[in-house]
Amino acid sequence: MPKYYEDKEDDGRACAGLREDFKACLLQHDCVVKEGKKPSECLKEGHCKGLQVAFFECKRSMVSTSAV
């Protein structure tokens, strides 16, 4: 279950739960842990893509609602 549904640290930033899950996904992925690559390199290879898109959409929704 995603961390944002569980007890999480109080983070006042927008989309904090998704940010936390996205970060954890990258840092715990075999690409980083076993292959020793940087998280940014793993991102370019397409790892954790679902969370990346969800985080981007969440952040974008914050911008579009505040611009109105």
C-alpha cells in the first residue's frame, strides 16, 4: 500500500505523499541498489514511471487551480 495512505511524516508541501512514494521507489529500485546508478539515470530508463506521472499530474493540478 502506498505510504500516503499510512502514517506519514507531516509534510506541508503539495503532493507530499506522492513525492515520498516516488522518492522511495527510485531509491529502493534495483537500478539504484544493485546496479549502483544514480536515481536520475534510472528515471531516464523509465523506472517508477507511474509514480513520476502521478506526481507530475498532482503538481500540475496545483498550478492550474492556483492560476484561476
